[in-house]
Amino acid sequence: MKKIKLFDTTLRDGSQVAGVSFSVEDKLKIARALDAFGIHYIEGGWPGSNPKDEQFFKKARTLNLRNSKIVAFGSTRYKGHRAQSDPNLLAIVKSKVSAACIFGKSWNLHVEHALRTSKDENLKMIADSVAFLKSEGLEVLYDAEHFFDGFKNDPDYALATLAAAKSGGADSLNLCETNGGMLPSDIMETVRRVRENFPGVELGIHAHNDSGCAAANSIVAVQEGCSIVQGTINGIGERCGNANLCTIIPALQLKLGYDCVPEKKMQGLTELARYVSEIANLVPEDRQPYVGSNAFAHKAGVHVSAIARDSATYEHIKPEQVGNVRRVLVSELSGRSNISHKARELKIDLEKDPESAHKIIALVKKSEEKGYQYEDADGSFFLLTKKALGEYRPFFLLKAFRVSVEKDEKGRMVSEATIKLNIKGKEVHTVAEGDGPVNALDNCLRKALEKFFPEIGEVALSDFKVRVINAGASTAAKVRVLIESRDSSSVWGTIGVSENIIEASWQALVDAVEYKLIKNK
Amino acid sequence: MKKIKLFDTTLRDGSQVAGVSFSVEDKLKIARALDAFGIHYIEGGWPGSNPKDEQFFKKARTLNLRNSKIVAFGSTRYKGHRAQSDPNLLAIVKSKVSAACIFGKSWNLHVEHALRTSKDENLKMIADSVAFLKSEGLEVLYDAEHFFDGFKNDPDYALATLAAAKSGGADSLNLCETNGGMLPSDIMETVRRVRENFPGVELGIHAHNDSGCAAANSIVAVQEGCSIVQGTINGIGERCGNANLCTIIPALQLKLGYDCVPEKKMQGLTELARYVSEIANLVPEDRQPYVGSNAFAHKAGVHVSAIARDSATYEHIKPEQVGNVRRVLVSELSGRSNISHKARELKIDLEKDPESAHKIIALVKKSEEKGYQYEDADGSFFLLTKKALGEYRPFFLLKAFRVSVEKDEKGRMVSEATIKLNIKGKEVHTVAEGDGPVNALDNCLRKALEKFFPEIGEVALSDFKVRVINAGASTAAKVRVLIESRDSSSVWGTIGVSENIIEASWQALVDAVEYKLIKNK
């Protein structure tokens, strides 16, 4: 089993993504998680470029990492500078890391247009800079920026830049596909040529996803002889993102037999992906390969019944291998096996009770005809099964509600809701305002219930979605409202459908609250 | 230049994605857009499986498509059935399409576990079914489900299933990577073997994205000899999605020199991608290759200045080639050519008037920051340009409105709106009920205006969409309302944004009416 070294650049290249800005504390948290998972190199930042990155390197020394080396990023020396006095290189040395990753130019176009120097001077810049960092006792990974474009344009010169890095003592030559537009056939051919020219030298790949092929390109590069893979968690990065380590690691290890991380660690992949999303404050991508919440979600009934017999029929790996779970979506396309499976997740065993299963299927079908959909509404589905089984008792009775929205002569908007409930035999009448009619209704319902059921205070509404079902009917169309709620231990979805958005929201709000109350009993 | 046939299955396989449910009207709209872009085959659905798909095929006959053939999907006949009396196959014939795509089993595991029949019977089922549809005069594309898994397991049998389809007269053999877990090296080897075994036969590829390699796998398959590519717009589909045509088409045509669509059509790719997202009510993926709003977005200052000198330094293609635009994130200023283009559509020439163009761009930018988006709201965009040019005069002034929704003790819902307007110097106070608060408001506004502007009676609201923008803020989140209106001669979209859905709807309703009044002047 050939060993692969994983090089994570979430904290450096990944932080270039639109909308993400990591604090030093965020960076330290992510570094800890990467170390725990078994990443070999963590590129922490560019110490010469900003004070935040300098801070990070200072604090990172106290992390006591077990598996990872912290790497400082930088460029080759400026033209005309001596490496020994180049501020960028000195900043790397000052950061006291044991490994550095420095990039140099491989492409004529950049040497001329960006560096504005000669091809020879560029080669010297590369060799000098690597040699200086080696003389300071660092491991040096050389990043050949734009290597593949450079190789297309002038293969001899591109190879000469690698030779310069090697002559300076670089520990590895990392081929960067900086513009991200290459296809697997380009990568295969180019890496093969580099491999032939540098036998015995450790090679790495750094890919971007502009052609949608970053993972494939990285995998192909490994098959052609690269043993270092650079990428980010969830593929975050500028433009279309960097190569996604969450996609590459399981492919290399579970499918191609390379050794990336200890087998047990692989089960932490999904958690790692979600943790990084959380810290970056990015909504996790549901359909992300391996680690997305839909990666093993099945909708078509024929798939579900086949999977019940043998999961390999419609799953390329077992979700547990990467710490993910199978989900069965209950939908218009679903048959009985979807519903049984979903019920099992909610700890209701319908296999043993075919009569109840029938009742539930009938109820689901009827609801679906009205526009309900339970794929994302496990809370409402749970209540539906309880109702079908005759196990449901309401916690409160609605007597009436009223919502009003006014825009007054000064253009001010006021939204107010009043609700009259019967709770434990008592009539409770509350009023509340909100940022809109649904928010007012939500506030008003909570106000009524919290006195009787203080646990309602633990529930936070974390998502709210509205979809018009029969859009053609225009403003008289039916709307479907989906609400996601969470407390400290779980997340549940609830649904409401009506021609009236207020009524639909009301249904979803009531289900959200009732699910919580049943769950806590 | 080798010709590639594009086979879109957004309406069939794509509709398997969690949370998406297309109406018949949605499907017809998407079919029209696919045809306009130049897609060769549009797989519309599975006529045997549900009444919605049957409806679609009926209505699709009236579409008068120029470039696309509508294809009906189905499976090979049931075991034990005669093809001539198989309900699934008959449903395809009844749908009156000129092309059918039917799938059969290639993998032992499925023949035994899912079909529960013998390997020989499976071969007969394939040959019979294809032959029957051919005898009915249809073009038959044969989809070899799980072909790559089947080939790994038992190459001879997998090839035998293809031979069966060919013996039945199939026009093409489409190799399906159903579980989506294959890597480019698997695809290359397998397609090469099939190519050798079936010289001269048209081959296709159908990939899924569970390994994150669907686009790469499709491209590799074409390089190995497939000339039909099956996929979906934006890669929507079950689990991790189908192969994304928006990623594959530009790679094949712009990078590898294949002929997919006429050169000019390629510039409509970004618009097509966003249109389908809009109809599916899915948030467009910002970092989607080629068509995402971040695909050509640059954050790093060094990149931006290099790009100013030569865009090839950090861009793999020119964004205009696919109808996208470069964005520079620091200034957030973008889309000038977009705006000029959009204005031209509305017969406003901004090229000649750079000062007005500046004003409009500034106004658009300000609105976009608040959550407005004008891609699908040409009516609101038109009014915005009129406002920027100082050419807008209101037809009426709102003094106040009030909307109330009540659920009474008997569970009856009543929605009522009152509006106070000043029209041509007169105060007009109206009240109306509706099926929900927005419908009540719509009815009430029309009631007020129709006396003064009888042409309002010609306007029908034909679509209504709601999207939550900052979902994390839950029921206090901002919502974006899009309304589509039409009269006998045209269709226009209008938009409103607010934390209050009633206020957002009001804005869109007012724009819809004002656009009509200006248009008719």
C-alpha cells in the first residue's frame, strides 16, 4: 500500500473563498480537527502577508499536534533580492515552522507579465530561495505555480523550473494546476512526463476546480506517481474552489488501496467536513460526494427495496465507512419500503405490523396528493405515523388565531398575531408582534406555550423555506412551508401546505412544537 | 470536429433530487429552454409511471421544438411478459414520442437480486423490448444500467447484454454508471473495451457524481469514443447528482474541439443554468464551474491586477464564452455588459449613454445588496432603469394597506385586504377577500385600479415564487417574491424583497401593474 501524504490548505488557499474570513481562533480549531483526523501537512497561512497569519503561527506552536506538521506558505525571493535578506523568506524562518511551502513561476506568460523578469533570473530565484530555507533546516515543499499551463506552453522551461527547485534541495516538487481548467487527459500526460524526468523525486499535485475535474485530476495525478495531495476540506477556495480532500481521500484509500489515514480515522471524515462548514459559516452542500447529507439519500422506491436486499445495488461504498448515514426520502415516488425504512429511523417498526404500515402509506399518499412532502419533514412524518397508529394526543387545542399586517401612511410596517388556545383546560389568549406575519405568529405561539411547557424555550427555528406548488394558479396558488427546528440534541423538519401561507406556516409551527413535546416526554 | 449528441435528463433523472418536484408547466418551460439552447434529446419522463408524466408527453407534442427530440423513458419488459403487451412499453408507444430510452440490467447482482430472473431471460427481455419499440418505428436508445459495475463483475455477461440490445436493433448503446462511484481510470478501460467489441456502433455515457468525478468520467468516455452524453442542467439528480451538462459541454467544445452546439448558443449556457435553478427553486451554486456566480470571481489583489493585463493569467476560459461575467470581489462591481445587454432587450440603449449606464449600475448594485435579483424580473428592471433615467412617474400613491388572516373557532380561514390609494388626485379605499393574504391584496389592488385603468383587467398573474434569502434567520428571514404576469402580447417578471412576505409581495404586485401601464401608454 503506497503511502499518500495529505496536504491541507483550507487555512491558506481555502480562505480565499468569497464570504469566508477565519479568525485566528477559527484557524486553531480547524488545525486541531485536521490533526485529529490524520492530515500530514497543515498549511497555516502566509506569515509575510498579514499579522493574523503571524499570530496563528505563534499560537500554533502550543497545539502539540500528533499527526500534522504546520507549514508556512510564501513565494520565492523578489527579483534583485538576496534570499538571505528577502522579507518573505525571513518571515517564514521567523514563524519557526519545520516545513515551508514556497511557490515559483513555471509559465513564461507569468514570468514576463507578472514577475517582469527574465527566464534565467526566475530559475535563480527558485534555486536560491529553496536553498536558503534548506540551509535554515526546514523541510521545503516547492509549489510550481501554473505548472500545467506552463508545460503546455513551453515544456522544457517548465521542467527547468522544477530542476532549479531540485538543485536548491527541495524535498518535493508540487505541480500546481492554478487556473483549474485542465482535464484528466492533460494531467495524465504531463505528470507522466515529469515522473520520467525526475525519477525518485517526491511529487505532489495541487488542483483547482474550474473545469469541475479537481478531484479526478488529483486522483489521476496520484495514479501517475504523485504522492502528496494538496486540497481543502469541502473544496473551499477561490472561484470554483480547490480540490476537495473529502472527495479524494476516500477514493484513494477505499477504492484504489492507497494508505492515506488509519482505517478508523476515515469514519471521522463526515464529521470533519461538517465541522469545517460550521466554523466557516457556510451552508453544507447536501449533495457533496461521500460526506453530504444527500450522498446516500434514496428517493425512488425501486432503489430503496433493492438496497434493503443489498446496499451495493445503489451505493458505491457503505456510508459508515466515511461516517455518513443512509437516508430514505419519503416522496411521491416512494413505495412501502421507503416508509418502513423511514419509520425504523424514528424507532417505529412497521415490518412487524403490516396493518399499520398500510394505514400510514394510505395517509402519506393522501397528504402527498394535497402537496405535502415528507422528505425533509421527519418531524411531521413522525406525527403522521403517531396519528395513523392512534397514538397521538394533542398538547393544546387551537380555538382561533388572527394575523394582521399593516403599512401605515408613513410607510411603517407592523405585523401582529393573536392566538387563542386551550391548554390543559385553560383558555390562553396571547398577542405578539414580529418582523413579518409568520415571525409574529411564531412569537405568539411560543409566548402561549412557554408557561406550560418550558422546554419550548430550548427550540430554535433554524430554517424556513417556502415553495409555491401549483405556481400557475398565481397568488391563489398553494404554498408549502418547511421549517427546520433544533434543540441541543437534534434537528427536525416540519411541513405545512395551504393556499394561505399563514395557515401553512401555522401547521409547520405546530408540528415543530408538538414533535419537541412528544420527543421530550 | 466530431459531433456530440447531448441528452438531457433534467426532467426525468434530475427530478429525483431531494426537494424538487416539477409541475407539468415547469417541465414544459424547461423543455423549451433546452430546445432553444440546442440540446438534442430531452428525456421528459417515464410515461408508465405516473399521470403527471403522461400529461407532459401529451402537452409536449404542441411545443414545436426546433432542435430537440422528446424522449420517453422506460424499462425493458417485465419477466414473463410479451413485449407487445407489456404495460410499460405500451405506455411509451402511447406517448407518441419519436424516440425512447429504455434501460436493462447489465449486472449479475441486479439480475439476481432485483429482477430475480435468470441471466438468459434478462438477455431476452432486452432484445425483445428493443425490437418491439423498433417495430413501432421509434428511435431506441438502450441504457445499460450499472454497466460499469456489471463489467467489473462479469465482463462477458455485461457485453452480452449490449449485444442483446444491438441484436434487437438499438440505435445506440448508452453505458450507465448508475452508482456513480467509478473513477476516470475505470471508465477509460471499460469504454475502450466496449469500443473494441462494438466497432461502428454509437455509444453513450450516463454518469452520476458519487465519486465527484461525473464530469471527468463523461469527458474521458467521450475521448474513448462515446458520442452521446447524458446528464442534467446544474447536475441535479439523486444523491450527489447526475453528470452536469453545464460542466461537460464547454469542456468538450471549448477545450477539446468537439461539436456540441452552435458557437453562439454556448453563450446562453449561464442563462440556461440559472433559469433551471429558478424553476426548480434551488439556490444556484455560486462556485459551479463555468456558470456559477463565483466561477470568474477574483478576490486576491495580485490576481486582479494580473488579469487586468492578461485574463489568461488566472482564468481558464473567457467568461463571455459561456455567457458568464468576471467579478472582482473587492469592488463587487460587476455585470456592466449584462446590464447593457438586459437594457438592450428592453430597447434602452446604454452603450450610447455611459452616464445613465453608470446610474443604473449603481442602482442595481444597491438593490442587489438588499437581495434583489433582476435575472427573472425584467418588469422591475425596466422600472428601475426608468427611475434611474428620471423618466418614471407613479400612476398612483399608496396611502396605507392592511391585510388580516383569521382562523376562527370553526377552523374557517378568512383573508381580507384593505388598501387606501390616491389615484389621479382622488382617494380610493377598497376592500377584498382572497384565498390567502397575497391573493386578497392582489384582488384589492385590482379593484381599486380597474375603474381608472381598465387595461389592468387584461393582466393575469401566471406565476408566484417565494424564496427565503437568509434562511438562517428563520421566520424573521428576508424573503424574495417573484411574480410573473402576462397579457395577450407579453410576459413580464417583477420582484419584491422584505423581511415581511406581505410587503415583498406588495412591491412585486405594484411593479407588475406599473409595468403594464407604462407599456400600454
